[in-house]
Amino acid sequence: MQLSLVNRRLVFIVDLALSLVGYSIAAYIQIRNSNMNIPIIKLVISGSIYIFSIALSFFITKSYRGLIRHSSFIELWRVFISTFIASAVLYLYILIAGYHFNHRFFFIQDVFFISLVLMLVIRYTIVMLYSYTMNYTIGVRNKALIYEIDEHSIALTQWLKGSSNQYQIQGFVSRNHDAKKTRIQDLPIYFLNGDNLDWFLRKNEVNTIIFPDYQSIKNEQIFISKCIERGIAIIVSPPLEGVDSTAKIRYQMKPIQFEDLLGREEIKIDMVKIAQQTQDKVILVTGAAGSIGSELIRQLAKFKPLLLILFDVAETPMHNLRMELERNYPKLKFVPVIGDVRNENRLDFVFRTYHPQIVYHAAAYKHVPLMEENPCEAILVNVMGTMNLSNYALANNVESFVMISTDKAVNPTNVMGASKRIAEIYVQSLAKEGEKNGSKSNFVTTRFGNVLGSNGSVIPHFKKQIEKGGPITVTHPDIIRYFMTIPEACRLVLEAATIGNTGEIYVFDMGSPVKIVDLAKRMIELAGLIPYKDIQIEFIGLRPGEKLFEELLNDKENTIPTEHDKITVATVQKYQFDQVKTSILLLIDYAMHVDIENTIKTMKLLAPEFISSQNSPFSEFDDSDL
């Protein structure tokens, strides 16, 4: 603060001195070009009037408060106004005092322009010296172009020019042909034509192109691919997310990621509805330390719940999540609970102690090959755990229960998918039974595909393989999957809790599926490498229980639209609760005794659409007499 005050006084004094010099030069010109002897006393008095007037104008317009090295047009306008006011006051004084100067208007004009030019020249010199010093200090910066010329791009340019030591902005690149030959912020606008891309990039010595938002990069995938092939870095600016607890703006460039190129818009949510449902509520999240659970916690934290109950069996991830929440959300009230959804006593303790009003059930075993090798454990966690939790939720009259399912539950070919389908059947039948008995609890299920970046997913797996120099291993050249980002998945869960009617299964419109081999190629290219040259791609065959493509809906199912254009309701087969409960209790008994054969056979009875893939050891039970 003391340094800032010293700088202000210095700028104020220098501007006054320059104004005095400007007045003196104008007076000298007036004397040399006038045939009259002008009394010195008159020049001194009028000069004093001018200096006093301009000092007062500086104080009113506060032209001395801005940092000169970051001067903008607004700051220069303040100097112009101050000089104009002082010159006008001087002119009025000369008229009122009756000074008979020859060409007095031109004298005032000289005072105004000479003083103004002197102050502007000094400011421009400081700006240029600062820019030169920064360039000399940090060496050669990345020469960057900003994509497009909309409001976000222009604001991004202003921010980078004022604060970035890493990027030297060369101009804008636009698809708008009419915009070329124009300038914004004294920067040229280049017309982007794919036919002369090589010449264009070489001419401008560009090594970085900065996109202002995620949507813009989805519209330029071909251009981005060509840039990556030529070694041009692609950077995307995230939206301004606000300020953190230290009042620092979180606004940082980041390298483009594959998930930025999904080719469809991210799901939008009704913030008002979610806030109304979650604010001042006690919320339980199972699997809280996992990829989906932890992101749910982060998003829920913004809606100011009364209490968040973090329930998970994994100790170290829970500890890491706790440290993150204490750091980023110091006012958030939460309690970490180490527990297993298979343990009814632990669940009973949570409901008795904290009385949760909303439950998000994300705890599950999800890896297909592992569950194919451990089917009984899949049943105990995915089926029995869901049954335990939903039973306690109904008994304690929770407002909302949201189960997180998967597209692998549709026409399942593996144990993991079948276990999730059976869990869906139980939740749905329990919801209808509760509704029949007058319960107000709302039970809904959400289905979505593979989540990019989640623990054990293909993206981090491919990244590790690329870092090691390859090869990237893909199970089959034709295998395809639906993808969504972790934030998208959590938004779907939050939205479903607000619009859901009890017993319904909600499906997210995930766009077109992605070929895994194409994903691998794109990730290699994003790393600046060439597929099959720098990094090999090897096909290792489908794993047990794996299929070439996933469906979001059963063949016999139809969908019903909802108020959200990206979410539909699956109309699935209805089951009687008593029959479902009896069969599931039998299934759990088999699983607890590790009776694998009867566990699989009972699963296929409960979910007739469960037909094991040919490479699964359980395919022999598909044609057997169950």
C-alpha cells in the first residue's frame, strides 16, 4: 500500500511537471511569433491558473491512480479530459482578465496539445519499456493466436496481454471471411483457410492456438488434428469459475484433452431445482471416495447442504477426499464414515445417527473381468449392498434415493452388468411396493455409459501406455463404447433426483458411440506422436464377459421423454416385489456360500436377458436346464 501511494504521488508530480513544460513551450512559441511584448507577470499568473486547474482535474478524474505500464484507452481518456478542462479554464481566465494576446485561441491550443502529447509520450514509452523488459526477462514466449473474435475471445486476449508471461498474442484466427483486414486491440485478424494452413502457420511462426471455450474446439476437430500433426500446441481456456477462498481468480490455460473432443455439448442442469432440493438437507453418498462419488460430493458442496455423509470402505481415498474438502470448502459440514454397504449394522448406525434425507448410491464393483472371476463378490456388493441400503432408506422415509447403474445392465453379457440389472429390478420393485403402502420416498435409477477419467477407465490406462512408449492395447478393432465425462455423469444423477418419479430408470442421451481404436489414435496424436509409427496399437482379443458394443436400452424397452431434452425414461418390465425378494435372498445365500454355479444360474433366472459372451466361462449355463 505504501509503494502504491508513492507511485501515485510520483505520477501526479510528473504529470504536473509535464503540464508546466507544455505551458512553457506554448508561451515561448507565443512570444516568438507575437509582435507584442507580453508582460512576464501575466504569463506567470495564467500559468499558475493553468497548473492549479490541471492539478484539480487530475484529482477529480484520478488519472494518476492507474498503473502506467498497463495503461488502457480509459486511462488515456482521463488525461485528455483533465488537460481539456484546464485549457478551457485558462482560456476563460484570459478572456475575463482582458489579456490582449495575439492569436490567443492558438496559444490555448498549443498549451493543450503540447501538454497532452508530452504525457502520452511518457506513458507510451513506459509501456514499451515494460513490454521490452518482460520479453527480455522471460526469453522467447509462445507465439499464439486466439481462435475467433467473439466476446469471450476478446476478453481472453485482454487477460493474456495484461497478465501472461507465457503467451505472446500475435492476433486472431477466424472463419469469418469479412473480418480479415480488420484489427481488434491493435491485433490482426487472419482468415482461416484449410487449403493454405501450412503457409499460414509458417508465415506467422505460430506454435500455439488458444481456444476460448470447450464448445469452440468441438467445432474445429479437423483443424485441431492438422495442427497437432504439425506440432502446434492446442490450449483451451476453461470458463471463469469464480474465486476461491483466497480471492484468487481460477482462470488457467490447460492442454486440450480427449474428453474435450466428445463431439457433443455437455449436459446442462437446472441449478435452481437442485439447490431447492439439496440446500439445508442431510445427504448420504455411498462410494463417496470413488470417481463418481467424489465428484458428486464436490458438486453438492456448492449447494450448501446441511450435512454431507461420506460413506466408503476405502480408507486412503477417503482420507484424500477429506483433506481436499477441508482445503477447498472450509465452511462445508461433512462427516466421513468408513463402512461397507454389505454391513447392515453400519448402515443402521448411519441412518440412526444422522437421519439422511437424500441418498446417492454410487458404491459398486464395476470392473468386468474382475467380476467375471469373482461373481459371488459382485452379488454381495452390487445386489446385497443395494438391497440393504434401499431397505434402510425406505424404512427411514428418505425423500429421495438415487441408484447409479450402467449401460452394461442392458442385455448383460457379464456378471457385473447382470448384477447391476438385478439391483435395478430390486430398487424398482421396492419403490412400487413402498408407493403401494403409502411411502413418499422417491426411488430412481440412472443409467449411463463409460466415464472418462474414472478409476481404472481406458483414458488413464492409455495415457500410461503412451508414457511408457507403447504399445497401446485394444481388445478388438471394432469395439465401441458410449462415453461421458465425470462432471456430466454427476449432473445427470443430480438432475434425475429432481425430476424423477419413483421406480423409474433414467437414460442419458450420450450421442454417438466412440470406436476405442479411434480413441487410441487420437490420444497418440494429442501426445504429438504418430499412430503405428511412434506408438503401436495391438489388438489382444475380447476379455471374458466383454461385448463389442453396449446398449443403453433393452431391445424390448422404449423410452419416454422428460422435461430435460437429454434425459429419457426407460419403460422396463415390471416385477412383483415378493417374488423378486425371495429370488434375491436365495441368490445372496448362494453367493455367501461361494456357490458359483448356482449363483450364475439364479442370476440368469432373475434376469433372463443375461446371456454370457462366448468367451465367458459361464456361457455353458445359457443352454442348460435351469
